[in-house]
Amino acid sequence: MIRTRKQQRTQIHLLQAYERHLVTAYNGEFDALVKLKEAKIDEIEGKNGRMREICAELGVDAAAVTVVYRWHPDEVADSMMRLLPGEATKVPYETDERRKVREAAEAAARLQEEKNKKDDVAGRALNDMMNGTLETKKEAIAAQTVAREAWMDEVAAEDMTAEQKQKVAAFEADAVKLVDDKEKARKALDLELKKLKVDVGDICKAFDDKLKGLHDLYLATRMSVLTQQMYVLRLGEVLMDHEHCCHEKELLQREIDHITADIHSLQADAAQFTAQMEACRDAWQHAVDEDKACEKAFLKEIEDAAGGTPLEHDVMKALVELYRKRRPQGDEDDSSRPGKGGGRKEGGGSMRALSISSNVGDGGNLDPFGHVDRRKAPSTKGGFEVKRLLPLDPDVDRPESIATDSAVWSVLNECRVKKMTLEHVVKLKNDLYVESKGVADATHAKVAALEDKADRYARALHELVDTMDLNSENHPVLVQIKQGQDEASGGDDLVTLFEETESALLISRRSVEALNATILVHGTDQVSILSKIQNFRKNINLMEWEHAYLDMQKRNMEDHYTDLQLLRVTKNLQELITTGDASEKQKVEQGLLEAKLAYMGKNHHVHQLKQAKTTQALRSQLGDRLKENDQFKRQLQDLQTHIHIREDIIASRRASSVAATTGKGKKQPIKDNKLKAITVRRKLVDLAKAQSEEIEFMRQELDKIRRRTFPSFVQPMQAPNDDDDDDNFGQ
């Protein structure tokens, strides 16, 4: 089992070496077959040369007999590196120096050739004696002829002398012998030509068988090579996955460390900002308490300023309104006075400053909380603006019951200025608290986001480690599975197929068989339970059917007795009820019916006899017609036979007359023609008789089939030997 990465790399190298070994072995077989093909092509070319010689002697077209086998350009290994004459359409440029060198080389070659020709004494002698060949050319038998002298055609056979007759007989014997020799030579050449064709076919068949075997070897080698390549790719994929997982693990660990450092830094800043926020909140709460205390001490200070005398309710109410009165913002002085509106506008500016500093930032200052330092300048300026607050106008705001120089009015102005100063301080403290709280919340939000990101990276790292552990235990194995046993490749989608193959498991046959046995046991139990349920339901259905059957019988009996009660009394029924016996009347009716039946039987018999006589007469007429037709057919056949004989006689006479006009010395072929004509005529007569008998037999069979298929009342007279056919027809 291949477990380590080093073993996997070694296995890849061994598989590649084995692949090269397979390819080399197949290439050796291929080269051997190429050499065999060259030898077979040379052998076929030799046989084709002999077949061309035979065709030349027989006067047959050699192109229709021989088959030329050549190499295809794709079968030659270096065909793509060769330049054929037809492919070079342009003559390369030749300089004067190269042209002079080429012409000098050609002149030297011509001189050497002429010198060799002068020194070739044996070649000149061979050309002079035998035209340059050591073999004697055999005279073709087909070209041999026997010369016929002219007097043999001029002198008649009756006028020839004994010596001339001997010469004619010798000439005819030589001619017959030459014809026989030509026929024997032609047959021998035909036989040799057929044998050469068979040899060429056997050579091609044997080579095709070897080529088929090489093709099978190629397929097997290709399958083995592809299998090894697939195994190499699988091992390479495993190695790449491992390297990729290691790289991803390193990146995730580095990112987690960086995020952890950022979290620690932000947590320290968050603790500092939280402490500052708590201090701002305490200061704001202290300012609010002072403001409330000042609000509560206002009435007491007014009463103390009044000298202990209680003021009227309306006056006290007016003083409280003046105490709480603030100038509206409209001019330049009013815009700098503290109030709720001014505090709200200043707070909005601080929030905008916070957002700008947090989003845009300063190119030279990378402090994310620099806006806090920049916020201190306007707060200090606002503190100086409190001194510019003006008291109430005595001419406009003072009540009539209070004098201008009274202590109440001066205390009212002092308390009012103090109250406004405290309100402005509360507003400033509130703004500082809001800003510090926003900074602390933003810091905590960043810490939470980084912690969430760190958790996600940690989960990804954990999953990656689990995947690496699984891959270290999941070793790549090639398994050849029969068709139908691979349940992981069910779909045609490549993505789905890859996922199913990745998640597939190789299960032991024993485990599957044990599980199947358990499933069969449970299935048998389930089937038995279902069978019991089915039988129980069958019994229930049977009982329901019996109940319905009894119910229907009950309704039937009720309807039957109801019909009996409502039965209409007829004459016959009344007679039966009164007398109790109707046998006499039934006997009379039975006698009448029997007499009627006897009369109908006699009438049917009479009609049957008439039909039988008519049928017999028609059969006799049909027999006469058939005999007459047979006679006519025989006459027609005889006439046709005579016509054929006459035609043969006329043809033989015409042939004999033509033969007589061609030459007087051919009497033997005329006799042969006459004998052939007589033989042909005899064969024609026998053939005509056989065909007439066959036609008669087929006519009888056709008549039988017609009678069986289309029955008729008109039938021919039965012949003595047609009893079986008529019996079959009757059946």
C-alpha cells in the first residue's frame, strides 16, 4: 500500500517507466510487422510479374487480374521529411559558382560513364549475341500456327491424289494437335493464374490476420498505458492536493496570527477608551447633579434675598419664567451663547468631524482617534463664550413689583447666569461622553469583527486539517469493476460524476452479503406479516360477501312471494287450479305437434330428392365439360409440340445449308449438327410431355383447392379413383 508522499513519487516514476516499456515493446512488434509487410509486398510483386506474363501470353488485360499494393505516404515514417518532385514548384536560386561546380560534376560523370562503357567487353558481347539477356525468350504457344498450302483449298477432295490426301490428313492431324496443345497450354496457364491469385489472397489474408492481432495488441497496450497514466494522474492529483492544503494551511495560520495580534492591540485600545468613557460619564453625571441642585436652590435663594417675606404666587411664577428664559438665536452674540439648540448643533458638528476623521483620515497622521484631540479646541473656545453671557434687561424683563436695585433682581440674574453656565457645561460633558462612547463602540465593533473573522479562519483551518487527515488515510487505488457493479457513476454530468466518485467507497463483498442476508431475513418476516394481513383481509372480504349474498337471497325471496301474491289469474291457471291436472290437454297438443312435424319431414325429404337429382345432372354435365376441356388441352399440347418440332427442323436445315455454303471439307461438323438437332428435338419432345403432365397435375390440384375454398352445388362426375378426394371434400 502506498502511504507516504515519497512512495507516491516513486510509484509515479515506476509507472512512467513501465509505460515506456509497454510502448517500446509494442513498437518492436510494429517494426517487425513493417518488415514483414515489405517482404510480403515484394513477394506479391513477384507473383504479379508472373501473372502479367501469363496475361500477355493469353491476351488478357493484366490490370483486371493483378492488384498492385503500395505503401501509403502515412505509413512511411519519414514521408513528412521527404520532398517529392511534384511538391517543389520553384527552382532554387543558383549562383554562378554553384552552377559551374554542378556542370563540372555532370561532365565528369559523363566521361566516367563513357569510359566504363568502353571497358565493358562482356556487356558488349552479351548485347551482340543475345540482346543483353541470358535467357531465351520462349515463343508463345498461342502464336504458333500450321501453314495451309494453297492447293488444299483449290483442289477438291475427289480430285486429289493419294499423296495429296496424305498431306491433307497430316495437315489436319497437325492442326488438331496444335489446337489440343494450345488448349492444354491455356488450361495450364489458367490454372497457374488461379493458383497465383489464391497465393496472393492467402498472403493478404495471413498478413491481415497478423495485422488484426497487432491491432488487438495495440488496443490492449493502449488500455494498459491509459490505465497507468490515469494512475499517475491520480497520484499526481493527490500530491498536488496535499501541497495545496499545506500552502492553504500556512496562509490561514499566518492570517490567524495577524488577526490575533490586531485583536490584542485593539483590546488594549478598547480598555483605554472604555476607561476614558467612564470618566466622561462620571463628569457628565456630576455636572447634571450640579445643574439639578442649582435648579432646586433657586427658590430658596430668592426667598433669602427677599428678607424672609414670602412673595406672591404670580411674582414667583414670573421670576421662575425669567430664570428659565433664554435669548433666541438671531444675532452674532446670540449665536455664541450656550443653549439646547447650540449644544445640539455643536454635537452634530462633532459627529460629522468623527465620521470624516474615521472615513477620510489625514494623509500625514494615521491616528484613527485624532479627531478627539482636534475636538478640544472648539470646547475651550466655547468656555470663553460663557463669560460673554448678558443679564436680563431690567426695562423689558423686570416685573413691576420688583425694584431695579432690589436684591431679588440681582440674585435672579446671578442664578440665571449660573444656571446657563451649568447647562453649557452639561452639554459639553455630554458631547464628550457621546464621542468617547462612539469611539469605544467602534473599537469594540472592530474587535468583534476581527474575532468573528478569526473564528471563521479557525473553522476553515480545522476543516482543512480534517481534510488533510482524511487524505492521508484515503489512499488512491485503481479498481477494475464490471458493468453494473459501479454505483458511483450514475449520471452524465461530469461535475456530479466527479463528486460521486470522490465520495465513493469500496465495500467488501462479505459485508454486502451479510447486510443483504440481514435485509432478506427482515424482508421475509415482513412478507410473512403482510401475508397474514392479506389472508385476514381475505376472510373479512369473504364474510362480507356471504353477508351480501344472504341479504340478496332474502330480497329475492321477498320479491318471489310478492310476485306470487300479485300473480294474475289466467284461464289456464284457473283451470289448473280448479281441476288440478292438465295432462289431457297437453296430450292433445302434443299429438297435433307430432303430426305437423311428420308432415314437415316428408316435405323436406321430397325437396331433398329433387335437389339430389338436380345435383347429379349438374355433375354429369360438369364431367362432360371437363373431359372436353382435357381433350382440347391435349390437342393444344400436340399442336405446340409439332410446332416446336417444325421450328427445330427448319433451324437445322438452315444451319446445314449455311454450313454447306461455307466449305466442302467440313462434312464432319455437318453430321454433328444434324445429330445435335435430332438430340435437341428429342429433348424438346420429352420436355413438352413432362410439362403437359405437370400442367395436368397442377390443374387437378387447383380444381381441388377451388372446390374446397369455394363450394358449389355443381360438381363434376366422380371418377373411380376420386373417392378419397370426394370424401375429403365432404368432410
